[in-house]
Amino acid sequence: MTAENGISRRAALVKLGVFLNGIVGVALAVPIVRYLLSPVIRGKKIGYESWLSLGRLERFPSGQTRLATYKNPVVNVWDGETGDIACWVRNIDGQTFQVFAINCAHLGCPVRWFPQSSLFMCPCHGGAYYQDGSRASGPPERGLFRYHYKIEGGELLIKAGEMPTPGQPVANKAGGKSTCA
Amino acid sequence: MRLIQKLGDWFDLRLQLSTPIRETAEHPVPRETASWFYVFGSAALTCFMLQIVTGILLALIYVPSAGEAWNSLQTLNHGIALGWFIRALHGWGSNFMVAIVLIHMVQVFLFGAYKFPRELTWVVGVFLLLVTLGMAFTGQVLRFDQDAYWGLGIGASIASRVPVIGPWTVNLMLGGPIIAGATLSRFFALHVFVIPGLLIAFVGLHLLMVLKLGINEWPMPGRIVRRATYMQEYHELTHKQGVPFVPNAVWKDILFSGFILLSIAVCAVHFGPFGPGGQPDPTIIQTAPRPDFFFLWLYALLSFLPPSAETPILLIGPAIGIIVLLALPFVAGEGEKSWKRRPIAVLTILLIAVTLGTLTHLGEHTPWSPVMDAWSSQPIPAEYLQGRTALERHGALVFQAKQCHNCHSLDDKGGQRGPALDGVALSLTEDQLIRQVIQGGGNMPAYGKNLSPAETTALVAFLKTLHPANQKPARNASQAMALGASEVPPR
């Protein structure tokens, strides 16, 4: 049963079998990896980040900072209340707004607004921010994350769709610097 | 009896298991290892088996859906007979398992058990520690409440700091752009399929090596491990002076495991299940998220790291820790085993224990966090207001209204984020107080924009009264001189 070059027929068949399984393995691995990476790959489809209404402008009195909520643009039925996201809206002078993410720029805990001292404070590790979102004290490296906003038909709209994190501060091209006093 | 014997023989002819089982049970172990110090490994395995059983029982009811998980936990707690008890057993079993795994690891380290030829047993043990902690973290997420939701946020924020691939890592971890149903589903898959599978495989390998290589002998000072001679020496210890594992050593394992199971059950009955806390509704922001006990030290560490060092330490620190643990048996594979001759090993354990203990203690009290309601719930003690002028008392009002109390304590009440102010007038002069209030600094926000001049004057007047009656407040001597000179009335 030995071939002329010294390799037995059975050993060659085993190699063929292993080779065939290798091919099939790779053929299967590609779709499996693609499936696993779908949260990354599906990335920036249309509707991923959308303009969302936070409500009528009257809800945000001039000179005040109010809590607003919106429904994330991409949700499933079984997401329940986790699809509802909160944010802070600061109406500076009736025309100019700032919309801050609820997540602390340190590690994402929900910051709370204290109008008396005009500070945002974080309950987790003691980060504090001024009313314009800039860093006041504590472990955060930067100011609060900000959403882009626009006003249409008497409503305040923000561009949102992704949880802001220190590595990916959504829609915050201006950084944490204050834009106004 | 004969029927049982025949039945046993029938199975053994087909399974061929009775001989290997008997050999395993009766394998000789060094005489001194039949000790109470050698019971932690088997106790950890017992905990793991309890976790498997209670975990399957919980899975009969639990719904791994972001919209329903919290309700199904409530049903387990209140709607199903003894559902609360199964949840409590699983929660306390988890805490006991992590604790026993850590104790086991310390014992093994101090007894030099990681040395030749048991390096790989130690390496697999390190993986077992990691997957055990992985189970603890993912399990905390399945208890899908506010702490779980914001804990995921903390995890995502840490993951996002990885250079270049950070944002992808976040999306991969959350299963989408936000913490939602996909997030819980993948943590369910990890907690119920992936990590337990790894855990079972690693436990099997770990046990196999313990059986094949034999249990570590009791370390004697001066008995040095050498690769050339160790196997021969160990063979003599076991086969000449050794005792059979069953029954000489195993009774202590069985008794201790029973004691641990009883302790878990007592804790479960007495303390009940863990949570769930508030609903995982991200629009409810009146919450102070905290991790479970075994991650409190990390939570504390995150508030103390300076901002510039945080990202590198967070990302590189764990890698270094794991590399050190994995490298240990290859660096110190020979030599002295006894802790009595290894002072650095003992000191390392003490240092780690004190560090983790201190950080955990701090994590329970969170002195770095402002007390969010101190300004409205904790009044200034009456003795700080008696005999004060109207201006000073108005300053006390400003102190409350502007939430100074959230970060500064008076008479041990209020926040501990900033220094206690009971004796602030001793260390800061009036001018320094004004500067500190207006400009902030030293981790305090600047209040210049939020206080009117009148409010600042009143607040500083109040702060100047904060000193013990028998000690005079700080003053700027040169200023007094200069002012005094100018105030001398002309002749």
C-alpha cells in the first residue's frame, strides 16, 4: 500500500481530511467572526445617529438647566426602559443652548445638577463640573460630553444615538471647553 | 446484597471505572498534608457545584431581557416559593467562592506549592481566579438593576480608554451603541455558557494535575526544592511515610465543605438575597451606583488615581498583575518552600491584604463622594450658631444653600470630599478664605461666579468663627501692622 514516494496512502488521506476540515473551518469562521463583530461593523448605518426631539422650547426656561429624556433611535422591543436616555439641557439666554450627556466624563455615572451652587456633581467618584459643563474638580480629565443641537419648529433637537465614553465623546467636537460664561 | 453486587459488576464490566476510582481515592499523600490548611481547594470546588445547581434553578425563572429581567427577579424574590432563598444561596455562594479561592491562593503561595513540578497547576489556578472574578462581575450584571446598569457604564468607560480600538471594544462589550437588551443578553451568554465552560475545563485540568503530580508536601524549613532530586524525594514522602487520601485526609475536606455550605445557607437565611436595587431606568438619576464587595477596592482606587495616570494604570496595571502571577513559578520554581524562610513572600501577602482591605473599607464609605443631600438634610450644629452676629449667621445660611456642606463636614456631619471645616479659621486667614471660596483650587470648584459679594462676605464671616474657643484664628500679622500704622490718627 506504500506509494512510490514513501508516503502511505492512508497518511495522505488523513492529511487530505485535515486540509478539507481546515478549509471548511475557515469558511465557517468568517461568517462567525462577522456575526460576533456585528455591533462594530453595522456601525454607522442610517438612523444610527439621529436628530431627536427633547420637547418644546418652553420646557427649558431661559437661564436654567433642566433634565430632559429621549428615546434612543436604535431600540428593540425587549430593551425596555434602557432605551430611554436622560440628558441635561442648559438654556443660556433663550437662543443659545448647551445639551450635556448625563454620563460623567470620568467613568459614566449619572451627574446631578445643583442649581443653588450651579454645579454638576457625580455620585461615584466625586467629579464636579461648572454650569457650562467645564471641569471643576475631581477625577474627570475633561468637561461634560455635549450633544449637537438645533432648533426646529419650536422644538429642541439633539443628535444622539450612542453612549458617550471618554474614548468616544459623541458629537463633541468642541471638547469640554466652555463656550460662554 | 447479591443483587447489588451483581448489578455493580454488570456496570463495571461495561464502564471499567471501579479500579481507577479506587486508585484515585486511595492514592498516598504525604502524612502532614492531612491538614486543615489543605481544605480550601475542595471547598472552592464545593462552592462551584453549589453555584451550578442554584444557577440552573434560577435560570428556570430568570428572563435575560433588559425589559423583563428586573421584574423576573422580583418574581423570584416574592412570587415563587423560596425563590428568594435560591437567589440568596447563589449570591452568598458567589461571595464565599471568591473569598475561598483567594484564601486557597494565599495558602498555596505561602506553602510554595507553585514550585517545580507544579508550575502549570499554578498557572491554571491563576486562570481559575480570573474566570471566578469574571463570573462574579457578569453575575452582578445579570442582577439587572441600577447598580448593574451604571456598573456597565463604568466598564464601558474603562474599555473606551484602550488606545485605537477603544470605541470598538465598547460597542463589542455593549452589543450596540448603548447599554440595552443586547448588553444583558451577551452577559447572560458569558455568565451561563462561556465562562462556566472555561471554569469546568480549568477545574478539570487543575484537579488532574493535583492527582497526577500529588498534593504539595508540607513545607519544612531547609527542605530545598531541586529539579534533579524533587521527584525522588516526593515519591519517598508519599510511598514510604504517606497515608491514603481516603479516609485519612478526605474527612477534613468533607467536614470543611459541609461547614462552608452550612455557612452559606445561614447567611442566605439571615441576610437574604442581594437586591435587586432600583429599576434599571437610566432616566432615574437619583442613584449612587456601587459595585459588589469584591470590586469595591477597584471602585475606591478609581477615585484616588490622578487623572493623568488613570488611563495607563487602568490598562497596564491588570496586565502587569497577571503577568507577575503567571511568571511567578518560572522565576521562583526552585528553592525554599516554607514561609518561615520566605520573608518577602509573607510581606507581599501582608502588603496586598492591607492595601485591598483599606481600599475596600474606603469603598464602603466613599469619603471622596459629595453627600448629595447634606445641604438639605444635615443642619449646621446649634453650637456653631450661638452668639454669632447676624452677618455670620447669614454666612451659615449661604454655607447650606450653596451646598458647601455636601463636601465639607462640620462636627463630623456632611461630606468628606473636602477638608472638615471645624477649625478652618486656624489655618486660613480672612484673605485666604476669600481667595479659596472665589477661585477654588486644590480640587475645589471656584464659586466666584455663583456667589454675590455680599454672600461671599457673609460666608467668610461665618468661616472665620470656625475655631476652638481657646485658640485664636489665623491672621496676617504684616497686614495688621500695615493697617495699624495707617490707622494711627494724625496728631
